[in-house]
Amino acid sequence: MAQSIASWSGTTTPGENLVETFRQQELALNPNSYLLHTNMIVRKIAFKAEEGITVKINGRDIELFSGIFETGYNQTYITSIVFDDAVEVQAYYIF
């Protein structure tokens, strides 16, 4: 499967899966993307958000002690990132 690097910056929608937001952004930029036929899987991500908040990643609560979160490539496959509140986020990711 093709792999791409991308970025996203904005305010999250409470309860909405940010990975789906990433997918919709990619489809808007590349209407012929393979993502037309499948869900997005994030293979690496680094993001910055408000220090001390909690985010659900693949259904697990992760506290952002420093406000920064990063994984290694293929360390885990991320299918959901959900914030309970509207939060400013800057993210870089590979899918």
C-alpha cells in the first residue's frame, strides 16, 4: 500500500475521530487516493496539543504530560485519535 507524509493543524471537534479528519483532508487533496476504498491507518505521528490534557488513542486514554506525543514508524497502527474537548493541534503523520 502507498505511504504518504502529511500534516494537519487546527481545532479538534470534541468526540470526532481525528484520523477521519486526516482521511478527508487527503481525499480533498487527492481525489484518486486509495483511501476512497479503505480506512486510514496512521503508521507514525507526532503532534502537539495543550499540556496536561487527555486524548484517546485507539480507545486508550493517554495523558499529554508535556503536550507532545510521538510514535516510531510502525510502532503501532493508529485508527482513532479522539479529544473530548476542542483543542488546538499541530500534527505530522505517515499513513
